[in-house]
Amino acid sequence: MRPDELEGAVRETLSRQVALARPLGADPAGQAIRRASRIRRRRTTAGLALAAVATVLLSAGMAQLGAETGRDGTPIVVIGDPDPSIGPIRTASVPGLDPSPGASAAQLASETLVNADGRRLVLPDVGPAERAQLLPGGGGWLVVSTPTNAGRSLWVVQDDGLVQVLLAGAGPIVLAPDSRQVAWRDGPDLLVAGVVGTQLIGAARTPAPADAEPVRFVGDSVLVRLDPTNAGHTLWRPAAGQLPVAVDQQSLNVYGTLPDGRLVGQIATTRPGKTCLAVLDPTHLHPTQTGCGPDLSQDGVGGVSTDGRWLLVNGRVGKASAALLVDLWRLGPSTTAVAAGPPMTGSIVWSDGSRASYLDGTGDLVRVDVGRVRAGKPASPAPVPGVPAGDRPVLVTNF
């Protein structure tokens, strides 16, 4: 073969090799593209699955909420974040407060909690209060605000100084005696919920007449006054559903509960302006026993002793207004009452079966001793030390 022919054959072979496109043994770009495609497909599949699960959970949650509340509506519950800048509640001694034996009352004065033994606790970041109760098991307080144009608020104030808002913009708020439940008005509805820690759980809701208000807890039921200007209450059992159609048309006010569960209240009579005391059955609020002797006011302020024997209630002796002491064990046609002190405002706290505390119209503390009152020595008011001028204390249980 001539040299020129050999050179031509080599060039032809090289040209064919260059023209033939052979795949590389390793293709990084292709591998990256294929890997990205697989990841995208997996993410799409997982996203669809998570979306389906979330939809199922959300639907179940909505169904549960609907079952618990009884109707749709915007919830009024506000779970407030605690303010970590607030330090522990400070304690100090309040001089000049003369505790009486067995006293267990305390006063919430502006932002200060003062007990009858002279210990004071400062409650930071809590506005004007109307009522306060110990949390279940202690550790803090449930505090109900005074009414404002925006409604009422319910706070939790813990021992370490943290303050949280449980309710805001609510209507009248009622706390169970053990602080484990709360009932309130929200627009056209009444609601009730359990108090666990710093949260409200298991809310139930029912439509209510325009003027209906929760008054107090009777066991797990809520006593509801349908019209503050007229007689008539009903018992709402949240577990049973809506407000019952049948209502009592005679009861005006309910002051407390006897050890056997019956209620002590005030009922209207056929005589204009005349009312009577009555023991009411806790199921239908029917009077089972009445006493029509004392001249009672209709402001609804009153409280029953822990043993169920004594009632402190506002009324009149002659033409003078006063707190009256009534012996419920002698309730009947000859029921009488004796003056126990100046008229009461707010809550009445019975420390035992014979001693009670309340605040008069000026915010002074009145301590009632049943034995002394029965001996013709009504209680006298005394200023609460440490309360700034213009501030009104609120009577709460001991801490």
C-alpha cells in the first residue's frame, strides 16, 4: 500500500469515530436532572398526602368543635401569651390590719391582694377588678374585670407573676365555686368552659334570650336569669343542649346553696313590692319552704354560711337599710331578721359557720360575728389599710 493510501485510510477511520456519538461512561448532568425529577415527584406525592391528612384532621376538629359548642360562631376565647418581663409577685407586711380569729377574707385593692393576716401580694398588669377566686389547687387567681365599653375580661394571675388573658370582650362572667368552670355571655349566646391551667377547654354554647345572663353555678348546671328586671330563672345543663323551654317565673335572686344542694333565694309574691325568702329545689327551682317576715331589698346581694344555717342579705329595719342576719333553720311564717351591719356590696365570704366578711358601700371592710350580732351588737366597718384613695377593694378568699 502506498503511503498516500495509508494516510487516507487513517483519516477516514478517525472521521468515522468523531461522527459517531457514543454515550459517556459517567454523565453528571444527566444524573442531576434525573435525581431532581425523582425528588420533585416524591415531594409532590408527600405534599398531597399531608394535605389530605391535614384536611381530615381539620374536618374532624371542626366537627368536634361544632358538637361541643352547639352552633357556629366566632369564638371569644383569647389565649394571651405570658409576659416574661413580669417578675414574681412581691410580698410585704401591711401594718395596722387587725386580723380576727378564723378570718379568711382577703382584699384585691387595685393591683394588691391583702389578706386578713396582713400579708400583701402585688398583682402586676391587672386592671380594675370586680371579683377574684383562687385557682384550683392554688398557685394563682382567676380575676374578673369590671365592665367596660368593650365588655369584661377574665385573667389568670399566677404566683410567679405571669398574667394571661382567658376572655376578652365578654358579657357577664360567672365562676364556679371551685374555679374549675366559667360561664359567660357572648353576643347572642351563653357559653360555659372548663378551666385547666391557663386555658379554657371544652366550650359549650347555646342561644339565649336577649337579656339572659348567667348568675351562678349549681353543680354542673348554670343558673340563668332571663330578664334582670323581672322574676324568672332557668337551669342550663350544657351536656343536655340548649336552654330548657320551661322556666321558673317566681324567683328573683338566689343567694347560695345549702349542704344538701337546695338553693336559698328570694321569690316574688302577689303583694306589690313584697318578697319572701325561700328554699328552692335545685331541679325546677320550686319553693319548698318560705319565710316572709324580713323586709328584703331586691339588689341580689347575699350569702349563705358554710353550714347552711345563716343568711346575710340586704334589707331594711324600719326605714334604715342594713345587712340582715336570718336564721334559715327557723324559716317559716314567723321568720325574723336582725341588723348585722351596714348594707353590703359585692361578695360575702363566710370563713366558717359563725364569721363572715363583706364590704360596705364605701369599700370599708365589715367583719360579722354571729354571736355578737344576735346579742344586739351589729358589726362596724373599718378602712382597709394600704388601699389608695379612690380605689375600691374586692373581697376574695384567703391565699
